[in-house]
Amino acid sequence: MIEQSLPSPELADLSSCSENRLVDFIRDMDKFFKPSIAARMNLNEYVQKLKAHGIMLGSFGPNQAVASLIGFYANDQASQAAF
């Protein structure tokens, strides 16, 4: 039996990715969400807000396309500000 292993993706800061690239990835993954993310919000505005006030991490595939994405808000504990 030949054992194969998948390459370990490196975690990357996706905040420098273009808005269009991130929106395209979310659109591609949207079919896995019920209800869809696009049905609940404007994806361009959502990505803009995450880029401005959140943290976006993920990985790239072999062709440098976005392969994974996690976006979240890191609330400011000192000022109690949240988005």
C-alpha cells in the first residue's frame, strides 16, 4: 500500500487579498451554507467590514487561489469596542 500525505497548508494573513478575490471564494463556498450567506448579506460589504475591523486568515492552494478562509472580529478588550 502506497501512503500519500496531503501537503500541510501554511496559515496566511488574507487581509491583503483583493476584495474581489475574497468575495469570489465566499461565493464558491456559499452552496455549503443553509441559508446562504449571500441571501443574508451583501458579500462585498461583509468583506469590506471584515477587512476594516476584523482578522482574515486562511490558506492558498497550489495555483495561489484562496483555499480556506476564516474571518472574525477581535474585540478591543480595553475600550470594550466591538463590531
